[in-house]
Amino acid sequence: MAEQQKQDLGNSVDLVDIKEIKEKTVIVKDGSLRQIIMVGGVNFSLKSDTEQNIITQGYQTFLNSIDFPLQIVIHSRKVNIGKYIESLTARRNVEPSPILQNQIDEYAKFVEGFVQQNAIMEKIFLVVVSFYPSAGLPSVKSVSGAFSLFGKKKTDPAAIAAREEQEKGMFGENIAQLNQRVAQVTSGLMNIGLEATVLDDEQLVELFYNFYNPQSVEQTKTPEDRK
């Protein structure tokens, strides 16, 4: 399924700004970078007035400490009960009592029917941290073109290798700066009592797959399914 998701996401890349996903980072076609943090929710209404004030003040302090772009995304989708039904089926298969087997069957049918008749939604909270490199690198064409003035081919291997090595070094520096921003954000979120997890490559692929293939969300594992 993961391979199919990668292929489908690859087809979607032609229509969106994603160039590549690697090292927990979304590389955008304009050269900018993104890392995505999944944030656990908190039942604010159940907190006391004092706790609510502490959370609110902490959140204000967190926002005031950020001096770079942040995007907060709240994504709603239908609850995936596939794994839960599978666990009930597995429990039924090992249950020796016929009475309990029937009760498990009835309960599973009730849950499936209820979810089909009622749109039960869950929310995913995401924080997108961005980094925009201040200066771009010269293109392969311009680098190889400079060598062609001295009678070398435009596809000079040495020029291309130098370009690739320079790009690799710059990418590493950009990732390091992005990681510093992400560490600051996750630390700030955890300081106000929120769980914050940076999505890895596989989770990012699944996340965007579900975004661009909403009809398959209920049949696809989501990042929090692996928790």
C-alpha cells in the first residue's frame, strides 16, 4: 500500500508545489523547505479557570517568541474504525463462549451501522514550519556554460559534480536551520502541555496522500494510527 501511495503522490506532485520528501522535510519547487509537526489536542473546556489562563498565557508567550513563518492547519476527516473492527473480530475468534461471541458480533455491527449513519469526525492539528533559503545557487546550465567559454562541453562532468556537491552542502545547512526552528516550536508547544511530534518521511507521504485522495482516507492508515 505504501508503494501505491508513493506512486499516487508522485502523480499528484505534477499538480502541486511538492518537489520531494526526504529527511522529514517537504522540499517545495521554489526551493523552500517545510517540516510538519502533529500536535495532540487538549480538552480546554474541562480545565479550571486557573489552568485555562495558564494555557492561554503560555500560548501567547509561545507565539510572541516566534520570528519566522508558521502555518497552523486543522484537518477534519471521518473516523477510521477499520482497525477497531478487526480487533473485535480477532477477539471473537478466540472467545470460547458462544454467548460472548454473539455479543461481540452484535456490538461490531452496531458500531459499523452507527458510523455509516452518522458522520463521526476527528480533527488533526498540524503546525507547518517553513524555511526559505536566502540565496539560490547557479543552475547547472549556467555553471557548465561558463566552462564552455574555454572550449569544454556544456555537460562538463566536473562542473556538474561541483554543482551537485555545492547543492548537497547548502541543503545540509538549510536543513540544520530548519531543524533549529522546529526544535524551538516543539519545545514551546510542550511547555504549554501539548504533545508535539515531527512527522517522518513515511508519515508525510501518507498525510499528503490522504489530502489529495480523500475518498481513500477510511481505508488508509494515518500517522496517528501507528501510535
